[in-house]
Amino acid sequence: MCPPPKILVCQSKIFVGMLRSLYGRLERLATGFTTRSDIGPARDANDVSDDRHAPPNKRKKKDEEEEEDLNDANYDEFTGYGGSLCGKDPYDKDDEEADAIYDEIDKRMDEKRREYREQRLRYELEHYRQERPKIQQMFTDLKRELAQVSENDWSSIPDVGDARNRKQRNPRAERFTPLPDSILAHNLGGENVTTLDPNSGMASMMPGTQTGMLTPSGDLDLRKIGQARNTLMGMRLNQVSDAVGGQTVVDPKGYLTDLQSMIPQYGGDINDVKKARLLLKSVRETNPNHPPAWIASARLEEVTGKIQSARNLIMKGCEMCPKSEDVWLEAARLQPPEMARAVIAQSVQAIPHSPRIWIKAADLETELKAKKRVFRKALEQIPNSELLWKLAVELEDEEDAKILLSRAVECCPTSVDLWLALARLETYENSRKVLNKARENNPKDRQIWITAAKLEEANGNESLVTKIIERAISTLQANMVDINRDFWIKDAQEAEHAGAVLTCQSIVRNVIGHNVEDEDRKHTWMEDADQCASQGAFECARAIYSHALTIFPKKKSVWLAAAHFERSHGTRESLETLLQQAVHNCPTEETLWLMGAKSKWLAGDVPAARSILALAFKANSNSEEIWLAAVKLESENNEYERARRILAKARSQAATPKVMMKSSHLEWALGNLELAKSLLNEGIKQFPDFAKLWMMKGKILEQQNDDEAAWDVYKESIKKCTSSIPLWRLSSALEERKGKLVTARATLEKSRVRNPMNDELWLLAIRLELNNGNREVSRSLMARALQECPSSGILWAQAVFLEDPAQRKSKSVDALKRCQDDAHVVLAVSKMFWMEGKKNKAREWFNKTVKIDPDLGDAWAWFYKMELMFGTPEQQQECMNRCVTAEPHHGEHWCAVSKHINNWRKKTEEVLKIVTEKLPIPVMNREVY
């Protein structure tokens, strides 16, 4: 690096100091000034030039045309010159056509990439909104969480502190400006100022100050001004009076109240109203004969509270569009009643053939006679209006209506409604004539034929009903009318609701097979019958089943469907009649025989039930179901010896596992334990893999307090029936009662190995730990169980109550998401609402539970217990009746009672009461239900 240059020390001159002081003074003087050279030109370089301030010799003349720049510098090989070469030439049709063609080409080229361009624009906009969301969107989740904040949390939020500085928090005292002596001199007397000083300049603003408004001192008296104002207001109010009655039209006291009623109720932006008003004005001026423009303008003024402006506009619209009924109707709506009548009178003269105008005229009349007179004048002008005839007939009594309808069908011969209305008012003979004339004028309408069939049925001519319907279908088909079976079935349902059962059945028989393929008939007809039954048209459904049985007399499924329908919606006689025909056509169907025997038994006719079962034995000699039904019939009627003989005969002829089980169960119920055990041993030898025989033997040994023998039976049975969950449950329960918890755990672990992914075994293990106080172990088992069985309803129901009370609601939400339609989960939620004291909510969820699974007895028991505690007697009886109708068979608590040997003959009502008594009341700290 080179060394820095040496500083040359020069001998200073005298004038150098003078220059320095001069420059310093100039700098101080020019400190606050800025010149044009400092900031540059006032206009941007790219701005369009403005010649308004140019020198006179350089200004452009308005009429002077711009010279074209044809230099080579302004020429491009592709686009040509920058200016227009033909700017001075005239613009003719060829130029216009060429421009149109180029515009179409440009438009076409633009459409090729429009979709991609718009899609990219939307993507960029969404991306921009995601990167830079609004503040309102950024705090949406926080606002949603505010709904869960409790009242205590709100009250515990601290108040906002004062973050201002000390001077702002502690401002100085207010400052007062002293008043001048002139104001103090005026107030020496202690009175208020009631005058104005004429010299102050205020008097020149008040007209008439030289008449009587001045005080003797020359000041303006404000009291007299107020009195004069009140007098002038009173005079103006008195001028608005009725010249005839002398009563004031405007109430002075309610004047301001009336003004309040005139405040417009429109709450939108006034700028939008102005824009709409200008737009509609433009539309009216552009096309004054456009009715919607006048209607929209009037309604805009009406919405904004300017009713008079709306009336003026719509009346102007009536002048411009005299043939538009919409404009006239809008004008009548906006006018008061008296003026509306005048408007309608003008509209009738302008459009005498508009039914809507005449209907509006009738609506404006208040008296019945005036309405009738309007409709008659309308019918003179428009005799072929079906709507006017109907409205006119509605106002008349029966005799006058009959006369009007006679004239109406002459003027409107194609109106089916008028013909049918006339037929309903006439006598039987005249109605037949009217319907015949109606068929001649309307050969393609089915309603006339159906009405004729109803008429014959109502007058006892049942034989003609079927003939009329058959002739109707053939005639309509001859006239090329499509027979739509859905429409005809709806007509049959309407006929049933009207009481015409024969007409309904005839329609179904003649129409049900139309447009249905042979292979689809059975399936389609069963769907039609179910749909009719769901809509309450039971006769239609019965007719469909009857027709299906004539076509398929050997189909067991059709007979069963018809029998179930009669059992649900028919009488006992109709069910028994159907079952007699069913067993005659399908003698090998055991269910039909059993339904017939049960119907007789429920009716109290035990001998008839025995005879039906005897006939069933002949048709099905070795049927297990019929044997067991006969045993049940005898045992329910206390004929135990006959039941034993039947079972002995069944064991000798058809020894099945169920027969052996029923034989031992009967002896067990009658107290013959040793005979029951011998029968069970015999059955186990023949059927070692039938789990129920092992279970019954173990329960009998437990009843005899021989737990060791029972345990041995369970251990042996588990080896034979490894997939029987009840056997594993009985074995582990016995070990738990004996205090062998380790053995019980081992048994359940072994059962889960033999039967993987079984939720009942997991639930047994969880409850085993809960019953012995191992809450944390039960929770870990529950986590493993839900991993293996994630959609198990009984596990999720137990998981809800394993949580602390504060977390149960969130757990129940998770359970409902996993098992939305599971009855056990819904039942758990119902009990949770009961714990929280929400009785109505709990009742709603109990109803939902029994609808999802009416066979779940535990749900009915919990429901009935809540009704007993909080419901009315009507609600309790309703719950009981619904449970008896459903006849539940499943449920942990329900089966524990219903399958107990001491309750073997209990009815559903008795079992429900026993289970309800044993159920605990739901409380927050309970974990097992």
C-alpha cells in the first residue's frame, strides 16, 4: 500500500476567511427553501402531455387533425405503422364486417385458454387467501371454542388494565376561561337570559323584529317568538279539516306518532336504493312498454317507505302497459280498498278476458251477493274459464250450484272436475247420465270410470264395479292411453280412504300385473304390498296379497308374508282363514301350522290348537318344531303329564338336542333334579358338542351347592365346546365367586386365545378387574379391547362409564361416531343424560334405543324404571304396552331373570317388573351397569 499523502500546509489568505463567512451566511439563509431543480418536473415522464398551458404559438387547434407519423422508425414488420394508414378513409360496411370477423377471431382465441386462465386465477386467489387470511378467519377456531367457556370462566377473566402513562391517567384539572364583564352585567338580576342584543348581530337573522317581538328596551323577546310559533302551528292544523263534518282529519296530539309510522322500514344501504332507482328509471325510459320494470320500480318505492311514489309509478305503468294484467293487479294491491275497486274497474275495461282480474275484483268485494255478481259478469265475458266456474260454484248453495254446473259443463266440456262435481250433486240416475256424458267428452280420463265404479258400489251394485274397471282399462287402451300402474294404485288407495273397498280391490286386481315381467312379479308385488301397508292402505295390501296368492299358491314366502300382514293389521278370524288356506296349499311349512295353533291358543281355544298340531304331526311326522310346540302348549296349560308323554315319544322317534334339552328343562322346572341330571347325562353322551346341555348340568349342580362338581363340568365342557362364550362366562364367574381370581383371569385369557376378537370375553375380563378394584388395569384392558374390536357397542358403552364424569360426554361422542346405530351405545348415552338430570333428553334417547333394537330387554327395563320414577301413569303404561308388543329376548339383565328356572313361566310384563326392580339407579360414581 502506498503511504497516505502528506497534508500540505499552505499559508492562508485574508479573503479565504471572508468567503467562508459568506458561504455560512448563504447556507443559513437558504435552509428552508426548495426549488424546481431540487425536486424535478411536476409531471411524470410517462404522463400524457397537456397543452392547456402551452405558449400560444405551440397550442394545438381543436379542428386541426393530427398528422400521421409515417417514419421508418414507427414501422414494424409484423404490425405495420404505429398509426392508422386508413384513418382518413370513410368507415363503410366492409370495414365493419372485417372488424366483426377479427373480433370473433380474437374472442375465439381468448376462449381457448380461458378455462386454464380462470382456473389458474382461482388457484392463485385461494393460495393468496391461505397465505394471508383475514383476521376474522385467523380467530375462527378460537371463537368456536368460546362456546364451551362456562360462566365461571367468564367471570374469572381479569379486567383490562389502564396502560396509559401517568400524565394521561392523571390529567390536570380542567381549565376555565374567565367571562367578560358584559355577560356578568346582564346576569346581575339573577334571571335567565330571554332576549337577544340587537347589536350582537343575531337580530338581523330574525325577520319581523320591528313589529312586536322587541321589548321596551329594544331587545328581541324569545318568549313571544315561541308563542307565535305555536299559534302558527295550530292554524295550520286547523286548516286540515273536513268541510262537511267539521272534524279534524289530523289529530294534533298524535301527529308525531303518525309521523313515526311513516318512517321507512328498509334497513339496507341507501346507496343501493339510489343505484336501483336509477337503473329502473333507465329501463322504463328505454322500454316504457315493459311491465316488469314498472312493477319493480313500484315495489322498490314501497320497500323504502314511499308508498305514494309507488302508487304514482304503478298508475303510470297502467297507462303505458294497459294490456298487462300483472301491472293492474299490482296497482290494485298498492291502492287502498276504495281506490283499488276503481283501478280494477279500469282494468276490466282494458282486459275484459283476464280471469285473474275478475278474481281480484271479486276478492275486493265484501258482501257475498256482490261477489256472486262479479263472477257472473266474469262468466259472461269468459264462459270457457274452468277456474271462474269453480269459484262461482263454491259461493252457491246446492240447488244453485247444480244449475251453475249444468251450464259449466256445457261451456267447459273437457273439465273433468266440473263433471264429477255435477255427478256428486245429482241423484243416482242423473249421476249415471252425467258420467256417461262425461265419458263421451273425455274418453281418455280414468277418474270418470273410477267415479262411476264408486257410484255403483255406493248404491249396492257390487257386480258392476269389476265390470266398470275392466271396461275402463280396455277402453283407455283402445284410445292409446298408457296404463300407469303407480297412478292406478294411488287411485285405489284414495278409493279405500273414501270407503270404496270393492273399487279399490277391483283396481288392484286389474292393474297390478301391468308392465311387470313374469320373473319380477313376486318381488314387485311384495314391495307394492309393503308400501301400501306403510301408507295405511291395508285393503290395497290385502288385495295385492290375495292376487299374488292366486298366482303363486305354492310359494311359502308369499303365504308367510300374507300371514304376518294379517297378524299385524287384520283380525284373528282373517288370520285363521288365511292360515287354513296356507296349510292346505303348503302342508310341509311348519311355521304356518305353528302360527295357526298359536292363534287358537291365544284366543283360549286349546282343543282347536291341539287339533291343528295333530294335523301338523300327520303332515310332518318327525318335525322337531311341532313336537316342541305341542310340549309348550301342554306345559303352559299345566298339562305336565301330557307334556312328558309327548317328550318321551319325541325322544324315541326324533331324539334331537333340543328335545333332550326341553325334556331335562321340564323336569328341572318341576323340581325333579335327579331325573333332569340323568336326562342331561344321556343327552351329553349323544350330543357332546351341544353347549346348552353342559350349561344346564352345571347350573343344577350350582343350585345343589356342589361347586366343585359344577367346576369340573365347566372344565370338561370347555374342552368339548371351545367356541361357546356362555360356558367360558359361567366358568369364570364360578371361579370369581370362589375367590380364585388368578384362575378366573387365566380362564378368560385362555378363552380370548381360543376365540379371538370377541368383545364379550374382553368385557368379562374388564369387569372382573373392576369388581376387584383394579381400575387402572381395567382401563388398560379396555384400550387393548378397543384396538382389537374397534366397532364393538358393548365395549364402547362400558368405556363411557370407565371415564371420569367430566370426560364421559366426550367419550360418548367418540362412541357414537364409532357405533352410531348400536343400541348399547345409545343406551349408555341415555343413562348418562339420566345421571345429569335431563329427563326429557333421556326419554328421547331411550325411545331411540328401543327403536334401534326392540329385542333388547335391558333397554326396556331401564326405560320403564325411569318412567316409574319420573313419568306419568300414561307414560308408564305406554312403555309397558310397547315392551309386551316387542317381546324382547336379549340383554344381560333380562336374560338373567327370564332364563332363571324359577321364572320359566313368567310373561313379558312380569319379567319386565322383576328386572326393573333389580336395576340400580344411575349415579355418577358407578362404573358397571
